Amino acid sequence: MMLPNAKLSTPTSKFLPPPIEPPQHSRRTAAGASPSLELSCKLSRRNISKSSLLLLLGTQTTLTPLLDLSKAQADTISLVTDNPTSCGDRVPTKKAFLDVSIGGEPVGRIVIGLYGDDAPAGTARFCSIVSGKAGISYRRKEFVKIMPGYVQHGGIRSYGADAERATAAAGSLQNLVEEWERGRRGERCKEVKAGSVGIVVRDPSKPPPKTKLVATNGKLEVQEEEVAVGPNGTEFVITAVDSPELEESVLVIGEVLEGMGVVEKMREVKTVRDNTSSPYFKVAKVIGDKRAVVAERGFNRPYTKVQVTNCGLIESQ
């Protein structure tokens, strides 16, 4: 029998959590706390924003001189990297001359100042040939290419006893290539200015070796055939205008001191028309057709013979 005011008890009523009392008002302070302490502990959102802005401005003001200094240092480093060496520091240590004729008629003499300190290997090679010390000389050798910005001498042929003598007397082409690479690394000036004299050390337009299958002792072997003959370190160029396109192939060894008028007369000689822009020639060059290589040798070649009649070194006074 249940009492009328008795409450029903369920099995889960014993495990119900006690009721949570509502939190007291935030404005109520602890006993003994002063109102000033309460006010100092309160920060509004506006005050926080103002404080953050002031902190940001102070940091920017402090870092501005450092940023300006870093920018100045970066500009200085960039300037040093772009101009690692000064081309004006090159001083000729030796002199050489070339007497030139066009169509058998003398047109004058070109005097060249050689940079013996800046390009010792290239200067030694050029001096040994121009003086005849190597057993060979540029005498009675022709200029084979006349371009709008420069003229190129054919040098010594790339085969036979003459080429062997040139290599034995002046060293291999590798010495010139290493000296040319120093310019690419910024260790020496590589600019090809107007009136520069340089040795051709590589041919950027040379096609890659042609691969072919050869039967040897009953087996097929893959061999590479050189399509074109590269420079042997005896060809040289004389520029009439600034020619930055030659920086990828020419080692500058000197400058023209006298006789730029002779170079201008050489540039006026009519030449074979350049047909390298033809699509047929481009395809033939890519596939390694030898006819394209032979035809390219004739482009920009003068119709009239332009050659060195005499050459040598000028003894310093």
C-alpha cells in the first residue's frame, strides 16, 4: 500500500546528476575586492585592437632600417655578380700586325694589341702562329666569312701537317676552352666589344654526332660520326660593332689599336647570300645531312679573295 504523497522511485533516479545552479552575475566581486581592481582587469575589444595596431606599427618602425639595409646589400651583391670583372682593366702587353689585301690589292695594315695577362693561353697561341714560330703562319691565308658585325679568318686547316704543327707549338684546344670558361664563370671579362680580336674555340651551331650501325666481326655496333668539323683554335675574328652573340664561341685575346678603316673595307666586299633561314636547310641541318654542312661553309663567303699578305709581331720600343 502506497502513501498518497509518496514519490515513485525508479532505478535510474539514483544516478541522475544534481541540478546545476545558474552562474552568479559577472559583476559580483569577491568579498574584500576593490572596484578599481575590477576595472583594471576588464579589457574591451576596442582596446585590444588599438594595442595590436600600436604593436604592429612599432615593429614596422623597428624593422624598416633593417629591411632597407638588406635591400642595399642585395643590390650591391647583384651589382658585383652582374659585373664580376671590369673589361677596362685589360691592358695590351704585346702587339701584332696583319697586312690585308682585297682582290690582290693592298688595303692597309691592322695593328692588334694582345692581352697577355688576361688571356695567356690564347695570346701565346696567336703569337706563335702570327710570328711563324709554330712552323705555320696566317700569311697567304684567307678570310672566309664576312658578317655584318665582324670578319672571320679561316685559320689553319683542320687536317694535315699544318694543324699538327699548330697543336704541337701552341698546345691543344682544351687550354683555350678552359680560358674561355673562366669568362663564363665571371673570373675574367667575356664581352665582345667593337674592335675586339678573338679566337674561335667552339661552334654552337655544330650539329650533334650522327648515330649509325656498323657491322664489326659479325656484330652490330653503334658508332657516332661527326657531321661537321669543329674549330681547331686557329680561326679568329675581328669585330666592327659590339657582338654579344660571339660570347658563346669566341675567346677575346686582344683589340684593334690601328686599322679599323681596313676592317670597314673588308665588310664592304660582296658575299654569298646566307640561306640558313630556309626550312629545307633547317631540316637538312637537323638530320645531319652533309650537304647542308658543305653549303653552310659557303654562306657569307666573299666573292673577292680577302687574305693576309704578311703578319708578325711588333717589337716594343
